[in-house]
Amino acid sequence: METKRAAHYFYFKDDGIIPNNPDLPVILYPGALEDKPEWSESVFNGNGWRNSWENGIFNYHHYHTNTHEVLGVTHGTLLVLVGGENGSSFDLKAGDVIVLPAGTGHKRILASDDFRVVGAYPEGMDYNMRSENDGKYEQAHAEIAKVPLPRTDPVHGDNGPLHKYWNIESN
């Protein structure tokens, strides 16, 4: 499957509550899987992003300090806030994919009744759950710095926008 539109990237700075990841941008792939959004999980898994799940997105800011995350909208629509309260909101629909580098805050603002999303992690890494009030903000940067870069792009495999924007050498 090929992305029909160009990928976009967005940087988010630490806001004092959510660490975000000032070194790696969020990558948005609009319409990347719009022909078959229900294939998101198999596309991600086939490109080495595993430990997948299908559900929704929490309605509070949360982030992961031990892994990067890809989210693919399989059904419905979503308004998601990325980067903390002063971050940016994104309108996503079935077929859109977004990659969140470790530490990037995200929360659901609004979603259609039929909204579903698939999440996955490079090499099937386990993810932790951090939130704005969990008292673990101080250790977040050290944990984020230890997260390895993924070997593959979750949508395009060995050669995709993730390689370019995250300075990953292609295999």
C-alpha cells in the first residue's frame, strides 16, 4: 500500500508537564491506509511494529517513556490533542496513521461513536503508561533517551518517511 499524500512532521517541546520528544517529530500519514484501514494492524505487524491492540484513545494526557507508538485509525473519526495542553489538535479519520515518538503526550478530545484505532510498537516492545499527574515526570527524560530508534517505518517498512525525519539508515 502506498501513501496517497505526503507525510507531515511536527515537533513538540517539553511543556513542564508532558516531556514530549524535542528530538524526534510526530509523523502524520494522512490517508496512508484509506483503501483498507482495517488492514492497519497487519501492515504494522508486517513491518515489525507489533504488540498491537485495537480500542480507543484515553481522554486524558498520557505518554510512553519506553517506546515509540504508531496509531492507525480503522473506523470513524477522532480529534486528538498531541503534545500537551499547548500542543496541536489533529482531525483523523479511517486510514490515517500517526507515529508518536517516546514521551509524546496524546489524548482524545472527540471521537465518533464508531471510532476504533490500532496501536503498535517497534519490535513489539512493551509500553508503560505515564500521565500528567503520576509523579514520574522527573525521570521521564532519562527513560526516553534510552529508547532505540525503530529499524522500520510502520507503513512503508525499510524505506519510508520515518527514516528521513528520524534520521534512520535504511536497511
